[in-house]
Amino acid sequence: MLRILKSEKWAELPMRVGFGSFMHPTEKRLILIKQLGVDDIILNMYKNNLIDTNFDFLPLTGDKQWEYKELLLLRNRVENSNIRLLALENMPFSFYDKIMMGLPGRQEQLKHIQETISNLGRAGIPVLGYGWTPSGVWRSSTSFKIRGGAESMSVNLNDFIKAPLSHGRVFSEEEMWENYQYFLEGVLPIAEEFGVTLALHPNDPPVPILGGVPQLFRSFKAFKKGMNLVKSENHGLLYCLGNFSAMGEDINMVTEYFAKRNKIVYVHFQTISNSLDGNTKFNEVFVDMPGYYDPISILSKLKEVGFKGMIMPGHVPKIIGDESWKERGRSFTIGYIKGVISTLNSGIRS
């Protein structure tokens, strides 16, 4: 089946900004998004205290899979506000934890994920963003003080040295790669059949091991392996610039490599103070602060290589007056990206 992203509704859209990192498309939030001149969103379905979530319930009720009728209602709820729903990001770990760890019951989980992917396609939702992070996302602090007392997330790898095993033992790289290949071989044929694109997020932070579990997707080299393990046009990158920065990679080179292969599905746009190459600490910063990469250069590179997808603020600092979703911090980042893209489109910057 033709990828939904290649359909008339999506294929001719330009490189553009969008919003994400939230779960519930409330009327107030959709109004704000539209008032800021944004037409695309991604909904994040992973219960995690690092982003805006409601721990009482999810918009999608399934504890093993997502059902077609609920997915359709969710998409139309967004589209009724003249906003496009590009992706659902981050299935609950309970959907595929046994698959990630190679445990009994993984075959049943795989069947449910296959059904989830087919339901996404039937409901007209183009992308499923996912992570391969069985030990979760790790942070040292969510209130690290930066400019003007704004609060950002920070990592100090020394804090994780004495962490207990997250899954009872130490796992090997080989078995984790085997588990990942089992997953891809099971889901990519279904994604192709129903036109859904899968987008893989890096490990966060991108270090060799956390809680006894190897973090497979911690480098450019690992992503090249992951994209070639089971080749498919329906598999690409959830391109998180913050994590590729933490890896210490050449962001321009990585961008060009994957863009030329049509593997960048959409972008998490966030900046950090420095990489973990030779360092044990980093913190997230405002998009206009000195950081690992030059945001204007990266946006220029994305335009140069012909990227036409969505770019959304990833993690952003919390500023005064912000609520749980960090509306003000995200709006600041949106305005910055919109301004740069507008300038690039005008041809002022060569």
C-alpha cells in the first residue's frame, strides 16, 4: 500500500513547524496551537513524568493495543480544529516490553502491535514514533537552573553508576539486537501493507548501558545498522537533535546522510549545552543559547537536503508562568523556528 505520507494530503507539504510532547488534544490547547500559526501536531502516548501527561487516563484506552474506532475519533477530534495529526508517539511499554526483553509472551504482544499498526493505517494516521528503551528515559534533574532561573533537564552520568538493574540481570548487545530484529521482521510488513511509517527515537541519554540494559541506539553507526537490519521504505528516524548532539555526532553530516536516503520522518528540535563525548554532564538549553550545534545552520541544512517534514520542539526549558506542558517555552521555540524558516525561504540567507 502507498505510504500515507506520500498521499496527496501529506506529500506536497513544505518543511514546517509543529507541536508535540502532549497527550490530550484539549480545546484550549488546540486553539493555542492554531493561534500560533501551526497546523500539525504529534500526540505522545507514553506515561512519563518528563513530559506533559495525565496519569489518570490515556486518550486511547487499550492496555494491549490501540483500537480503530478510538484512533479514528482522535484523528477527527484534531482535524475538526483544522490541524493535522501526523503521528502518535511512544506506545506504552506494556505493549512491547516482552518483545524488547525477549520474554515469554512476546509473540502475543507482536500480534497486538501488528493490529495497532493496521488500525493506525485504517484510521489515516501516517506515523508511529517509537523508542527502543526498555529501561526508560533517565535524567538527573528536571529543575536545573539556566538563564533567568528557567528550569531545564540535566544529566550527570555519575548519578546512574549505582542504579539497580532495571530488569533483574545484565543483558548483552547480541540478545538485544536479536530482539529488535524479531520486532522489525514482525511489524514492518504490516506497516507496508497499511501505509504506516515507523520512526525510531534514539536512546536517551545515548550511553552504552543503563540499569543493566544495553542502549542500542546511541550512535550514528547504530542507527545505520538499525535502518539496514530489515530494509523498508516504511522505517526511518524520529530525528531527535538533542540526542544526536549528546552522542557527539556531526549533526550536519548525519542530517545529510539520512535525508538523502529519505529516512528522516520528523524532527525533535532541541539543543543541549554539550555532548557526552569526553563529558559526564549536560543540560538542555533555550534554542537561542550557545549549545552543541547552531540551530540556524541545522535548519539551513534541512532545507538544503530537501527535507519537507515537520519540526517540533522537543524538550524545552520551563519559564515563569508555564503550566505542565510548558506552553510559553514551547511557543518561544516555535516562534524561533518559524522565523528562521521564513528567512531561509525568503533567500536572505544563502
